[in-house]
Amino acid sequence: MFPSPEGKWINVHNLAQRAWKTVLSTLDEIEYRKLYQTRHTFITLALDNKMDVKDVAKLVGNSPEIIYRHYAGQSKEIIVPDF
């Protein structure tokens, strides 16, 4: 998704050690978290913004069943639509 300046795959370990830690260390109000946690944030925000579960699953390389089991079931907000 985000190629290196040379157009190659980014080394995740290198990104996490050099860029990720450096950026987070400059943000006083945000404590350190693993880069992988951004995946959970993306999935949760996509579902909260009414993105279709099948589309989210395809984007992140999971099945809709996994998205329902681990993410969609976490929402505490229940909305009853107008009929």
C-alpha cells in the first residue's frame, strides 16, 4: 500500500523501529502502541462508518465471519432503523 522511496515493499520491522516509534515518541498524549493495532482501529472505524463487512474483510484479508466474530460483535451501539 505504501511503497518505499525506491518503489519496493516496506520492511515492517524497519518501519516499526525507525519511523513508528519516532513519531509516537513526539506525541505526548498518545502512549506507545504496536503498529499492528492500527489494523484493529481501521476495521472498527470502517464498520462504525457503515462500510460493508464483506468489503472490510476483503481489504484486510479476512473472512466476513472473522470480522463479525472479532470486530462487529464488539459494538455496544444498537440502532433500530425507521421502517
